[in-house]
Amino acid sequence: MVSIGSLGAETMLRPVFAIALGLVHLFAGRLGFGGRIPRSRWLSAAGGVSVAYVFVHLLPDVGAAAATLEAYGTPTAFAEHHGYLIALLGFVVFYGLEQLARRANTGSNGDEESSGTGVFWIHVGSFAAYNAIVGYLLWDRHLGNLFFYVGAMALHFVGIDDALRTHHGVTYHRRGRWLLSAAVIAGFSSGYALENIGLLIAVFVPFLAGGIILNVIKEELPPDRESRFWSFAVGAAGYAALLLFV
């Protein structure tokens, strides 16, 4: 049974966490460990934390999302897989965006002219939608889960910020980071009005899970990033332990 005190704490904390997540993109560039080769051990650890949250908390919700999707639509032979198909869609969408950005950046130095204004807005606009989903799902997490969700997403945002700065340089710093920060608040605000729409949550949870997995591994796996495996492993194992035992 949820106590009135717990509900009050959740009500107060959600907007605070939304603002905190929105501020991550505004200040991540000042942390001093972005853009390094070899990759900063802190960014690798942050990637491990994000993946741990997906596998321990978000992926188990995908099965529940499939049941919700089936309830809202016509049952089919593949209804039990709908949530996983949406997770796959999230993975594929962000893989495609990454390829688009990399091709546009071939031979560029990261400024606005070389990276391409059109590609910049497609790339950053897509991540703005991604951030809006993160903000919206603040309404779906219960108090205990909320702290872990915000911690994982804040660290994930630091990694995203680093990747977008690498792709788009000063253009991202001047414009993109403000859009991504505002998107979190916009998603959270829309969640206030649409809090009880189970269909949206059933779509957003698996899509976000697929997107997080892709966005982490695309930064950790390329040989030219010289990522820190042990930092990643410690981050993943440590956060998984917290999720399971705290």
C-alpha cells in the first residue's frame, strides 16, 4: 500500500528531477572529460550504468508493454512480441541516425557548414524526441525506481552530449543543447496531462530501451574510441547490484 507521504514526495520530486535532467545537457560540456581519445573511463562507466538499468528494469517492462498493446489493438499471432519489435525499432532508428551523422561528418571539422544544417536538425531533433520520452516516463516510475531511473538517465545524457558535441561541435553547443534540455521539460509537462495513458507508456518504454542500448554500444564498441572495458563493466555490474539489492 502506497502511503500519502510517499505520494507527496513523488509529487514534489518529479518536477525537480525533470529540471535536473534538463540541466545535464547545459552543463555536461563543462565536466572536462568529453571528446577524449582514449575515451574517458567516466563516460564508459556511465554507459555501463545506462545499460544495466535497461537490462534490469526496462526490458522486464517490455513484456508488460506487449500485453498493454494487445489490449488496445486486435490480438495477432505476434502480439506477445509487439513490445520487443518496438525496442528493435528504437535500436534501428538510432542506428540509422548515427550512420547519417557519420556520413555527413566525413572530412568535416565539426562546424556548422561541414556537418550540414539539415543533418544537424534531423539528428538533434530526433534526440529531442528521445529526451521528451525520458521526461514523460518520469510519471511512470514509482518513488524507489525514480531515483535509479534519474541517475541512469542523467549519466546517459552525459554520454549523448559528448557524442553530439563530437558530431556537431559549436553548432550543438550554441543550439542543440538548449533544445535537448527543453525537450525533457516538454516531455515531462505533457506527461502531467497524459499521465494515465497506458498505450503511450507501452510504446515509449521499449522504444527507449532499444535506443539506449544502441546509443551506448555505438560509443563503446568502435576501435577508434579506445573505450575502457573495465570501467564499463564496473559501471554495469555495480549499478545492476544496486538495482537488485537496494
